[in-house]
Amino acid sequence: MKNSTETYRIIISGGGTGGHIYPAIAIAKAWNESYPESEVLFVGAENKMEMQKVPEAGYPIEGLPIAGLQRRFTLENLSFPFKLLDSLQKARKLIKNFKPHLIVGVGGYASGPVLFAAQAKGIPTLIQEQNSYAGLTNKLLAKKATAICVAYPEMDRYFPAGKIHYTGNPVRKDILSLEGKKEKGLQHFGLNPAKPVILSIGGSLGARTINDALLASMASFEANGYQVLWQTGTYYYGNVVKKVTDSGLNSIFPKEFIKEMDLAYAAADMVISRSGALSVSELSLVGKPVIFIPSPNVAEDHQTKNAMAFVSQGAALLLKDSEAVQNLEPMVHSLLQNPEKQQALSQGIKLLSKPNAAKEIVHVMETLVQ
């Protein structure tokens, strides 16, 4: 380990979604635990959620005008080359002024220009790839990256094998220890300790298919003695609350957003979830039986690939988005009536967890700073 009093300067670039931002913040915090005198600067995309979430976590952030290409022709695509050039110029200026010892790219729009500019100047760069399928930008940047930290095995399909470190995805600290929190979680959400708890999470904005499937299944769930703790997401909360209220059901608990995820996970007997990188990594640590319903609306269908990495090991169940409304209820009922299956899934998914991911990434970073 290097001298903990060193004042290293680290840039962490990327964002756009929680799946990029929260691991980035976890890496920053783990680095500062080892090197509290260091300066960590984030670089994100203007008007994206990192511009709010990073300062809330206590770190400075600079924004680039970069934006993504739309898959269909739009007027915004015409401005892409100009935004890219502007972002590259600003990235070069930030690097010149900040003089970083190392730059970490976590994916997202801002990651590309910053890592590209750093590599052109010979500054060490580390890519943290959260998904089981590498995106085009990271595959291009990997050619000159110094190190690549991944969350799934067999990523040498996309990256040079000699640069890969199998570290896992960093997650929030409160997820790492759920021991003794079940009773507190049940009390916090007003749940009945005598009834199985189904936890449904579809992201902060929500997942239409999961919500529709739960609306179709909720009467059957209550009739079978189950209760549902349901993060609907911002877009769908009002509609779901109205339908639950009109139904007269009293074991269905919709929430717009669940902040206390450690308590929700602790209270749950099983989980229904999308399979974004952050969700999958958290759930592997939680160790509860999971039904993944991958979103079909993501690049290269990477959520299905994330889920299949676990399903193929007997560590989770998969339900196609197109079949969820019809088949969620029987799949949940079959699982909750089978304690042996629940135990096998719990044990299987925990075997794939990487609880020390943030520290392992810091160890890689230490080998790169001069």
C-alpha cells in the first residue's frame, strides 16, 4: 500500500444513470478511506443526474456538453459532432488544470471524452465496466486503457485479457450488512411478520411491465397470503396507488421510491427486479431468491445478458418482459411454495457476490498511480 498521506489527484468520469453513478461514488469513498488527503474530481454530462447526485455525496463535479447519439434520426444528432468536440476541448483543459495521477471511467456519456483525452497525454486510465456486455465506447477505450475492472467472468471476449481485473461492482455500504435488520424492516414498512414479503423494484423511474404484471397479480397474491412491497417509480406511482386503493386490497404497499433499500431487502422473502448492473450486484449480496425481468429497451439487450450470467449458474430465475403480465403470478406462487428452491437460489446468488469490490478496485488503482 502506498503512503496514506499522499495527496493523489483522481478524476472519475461518467454517469447518466444510477448504475454508473453509485459505483463511481463508492469507488471515490473507498479511495478516500485509504487516502483521505487525496482530491477526487468527478466529470459528468451536463443536465444528467450525476450533476445532482455527486455533490449530494460531497464531491465536486464538472459538466461536459456531451450527449448520446439517438438510434433514429433526430435534429439532436446533427449537433453531436459539435458537442463531442466541445467536450474533448473542455476535458483537455480540465486535465491540464487538475493534473490527475489517474482517471477512472465508469461508463456514460462523459467517460469517453475524458478517457480519450487522458490516454492521448499518457495518463493512466482505468475502466470500470459494470455489465456483462461491454459497450462500444469502453471496447474502443480499452485498447489504450491501463487496467479494466469487470463484474463478470469471461470478459476477455471484449477486452484484452492481460488488463482485466475481476473485482465486481461496488455497491452502497448499507447493503453489505443486513444481519438483524429484518424486524426493523418489517416495522418500518408496516408489514405483517406472519406473511411472506414480495419486494418489487423497477428503478427510480419505474418499469411499466413489472407494474402491469403486479397489477394483474396483486389480488391473487393477497388471496394466497402474500404481501407486496412495491417500488412503482415516479412515472407510475399515482396510477398504481389509485388502482390499489380502488381494489380494496390491504396487503399491497406501493411506494414511489424506497430510500431505505437495506431495510426493504432485509424484510423481503423474495425479489422481483430488472437486471441492470447495479441491481444485479446488490441482489447478489442480499442473497434472496430473485426473479429477473430484464428490460428489452436497453442497448444490445445487456440486461438479459446480466441476468443469464446468474440464471445459468442456478442463482436466479428469468421471466421475459413479453411474458411477465401473464406468467409472473404462477412463477411467484411456485417459488414461494417451494422452500428448497428458495434456499438453492439464495445460496447460488450469494456465491456470485463480490462484497469487497470497491476495495479491490482501489487496490488496482494503487498500482497505477505514480
